[in-house]
Amino acid sequence: MYFFYRLFSAAAMIFLAPYYLLRGWRRGESAQAFRERLGSVPAEISAQASQAAASGANAIWIHAVSVGEVLAAKPMVDGLRTKFPNRPIFVSTTTETGQRLARERLVNTDGVFYFPLDWVVPVRRALRGICPSAVIVMETEIWPNFLREARRSSIPVIFANARISPKSFARFKRWEFLVGPFFAETLQDAALFLPQTPEDASRLAAMGASTQKTETIGNLKYDAEPPQLSAFASWLEQQIRQQERWPVIVAGSIVAGEEDAVIAAYDMVQRQWRHTLLILAPRKPDRFESAAKLSAEGGWKVLRRSQLDLSLPLDEEVDILVLDSIGELAALYSFADMTFVGGSLVASGGHNILEPAWFSRPPVFGTSMENFQDMANQFLDGRAGVQVASAQSLGKTWIQLIENSALRDAMGKSALTIAERNRGTAQRSLDRIAPLIEETAKGPGA
């Protein structure tokens, strides 16, 4: 089966290479980004990696697909920097937004680049360019050619914060008769799996991962640190206080199909509290324009983050502020009165509800939380969050929490307690990963 996959991936490059080239051009990516996808590691990274390998301190390569994985990787990166101060740490991403956030947030890395396409030639070029002591893949992005070539080069690949969603597992079971043996063979090429929950471990085992190489660790997202207020966040907080805007609602990680529901729920609040401000944060850049347009169509005065001049006051007539930026959302929960975490009112699997909890704000979220089910269950069982099924129930929940400050505060305290008591995954992960890195002190193939 692997032979056929290798042929398929090689043939697919005929179509994928022009696709990535055209997509990158449309998004304004540099030509270097395309070369990196073809395995050409940036010269400065390759030079640093070669120098480190010559001294026996091979680099550590962390792969984080996009924004969520980048944020989860931060405590891991910081722990590895402390444990291995002499080894370069490089981070790859798949998406442009992940790339930008990694450069901004992962200050303890020595370089950021794009992950190679899963074709033998780019994979081999990238592995030679980095010459890593280990590759740590955040969550579970499985690339057969990459895993096979890494194993052949004696480079251990570790899946940290590993997760298999019920949706992904159901899809695997549906096609297991065809792809089951291939997946089992592919997963044997990995050195270690560190799943978030026992359910994730069970699904990995059913897909073919070795139970001897699997240890349930917990969720790295609990170990993330609350962000500091940026210049924008500080300015906005000051404007809100000066203008006595209340309540402030932060609806974050909103995906396609949720904007109308959030705006309708906001309308319910606005009818009672005319000075309400809604901060609407789409999850992906391709929704920035649509979110602003949908908000304006409702008759609201809308302003986009990109239109702000921080040397001037915020327009007091603004009803909805669309956060059309990356990496600024989490800090805004610190002065939110009400919250909503999106990707959950539509069948999208949900997003991280810890960000409001860091600031003792109870997260409100929808019924689609498959990607964070264990976390959602803890918050619901601990009366630290509220799950809603519609725009009407979202609006009613916001109104209830606005009117009952004692309930809101109690839930906020419980949310912070849950966030704090689950910390420690980064250190447990590091304890399991460090020996694999140390075993390759002489570099791949030694």
C-alpha cells in the first residue's frame, strides 16, 4: 500500500505544485514560501542546523499546523529551550496565519518555515536541511512519506498533544477496510504518541498505533500563559472605560455560518443595554470582510480593527468592532463582560474555551465541541461554562449573566480553577520526549 501512496503523492505533485504557487501568489506569499513547501529550508536555518549538528547538538523540529497548534506549542517550546539551551529549535507551520503567529508568539525559536509537501523529494530535502534530533508534531497530522523518511534516517517523530476527533475516527472506520492496514503500517513509523485523553489513546490504538509507544499525558493548551495586553488592547480597554461602554461582549473564533447568530444574540442584549459593545473576531482572515458586511447589513455601526487609529478616540457610535487581525483576540477576554467561543454553533468541532477562563470569564459555547469534548465536559460539570444551541439561547444566556453578577463571578472563578488544576502537561510531555532527543546526540543515522 505504501508503494501506491508514494506513486500517488508523486503524481499529485504535478497538480499540487501549481496550486500552491497560485494560492501563494493570490495571498501575497513570497516565492520563498513556495520553495519551503518543496523542501528548500531557508539558508539561515540550514546553516544554523548544520553548525549545531557538527557539534553534536542537533536541532529540534516542531510542526504546528495552524493557529491552535502554534498556541499549544508555546509551553513545549519554552520547556525545550530551558532543557536544551544549546540546541536550535525550529518551527514549521502549514498555514500562513500559523506562520505569522509563530513568528510573533514563539520567541524561543530560532526560525520558522513552511512544512514540506508530503512527497519524497521535498521531505528528504527538508530533513537534510534541518538534520533534527527529533520532530515533534503537535496534535495529529499524519503524513506517511514524512514518517517513513524520518524513520529511515533514524529521526524519532513524536506526536505531542495527540488527538483523534470522533468525526475523524468515524471517517477512518468507514474506510477502514481500504486504508486500515496502510494506517497501521504508517503509525508504526512514529516513535511516540502522547494523547490528550484516554479516548484519544484508544482511537489511536484502533488505528494501529503501538500501545507500548502511547502514553496519555493531558492537554498542552492548559499550560499556555495568558497573553499580555498589547498596545491595541490597552488602548481599547482605556476607551471602553472612558466611554463607560457596558456590557462588552467578546465573541471569538467565529466561523462561517455563526455571524448571523452572534449578531442576533447581540441584538437581544442591545435592546436592554444600549451602550453594549460587541467585539466580533472571525477565526480566519477569509471571513473578515464577510463578518464586517453581515454586521453592517443589520443596521449596526461597524468598525474594523484595521481601520483604527490608536492616536484617536474610539468612535462612541460604534456598535460592533470586527477584529480583523491575528493573535490579538485572547487578551481582549480580560475586559469582556460576556463571551462566546465560536466554531461551536455550527458543525465545526469547537475552539479553545480556556482563553476566557484565564481571566475568570465563564465561556459560553455551542453544542459542537467534538475537538474539545473533554474540556467542555469539565467546564459544564463544574458549572464554569454554558452550552447553547441557538442564537436565542445565546442571547438569553448573555442577558441572564449580565443580570446576575454573583452567578457570573462564581462561574468565572470556577473556570479559572479548572484551567489551573489541569496544568502540568508540558512538563510531563518533556519528561517523555527528552530521552529521545538525547539518544540522537550524534545526529540522525549515528
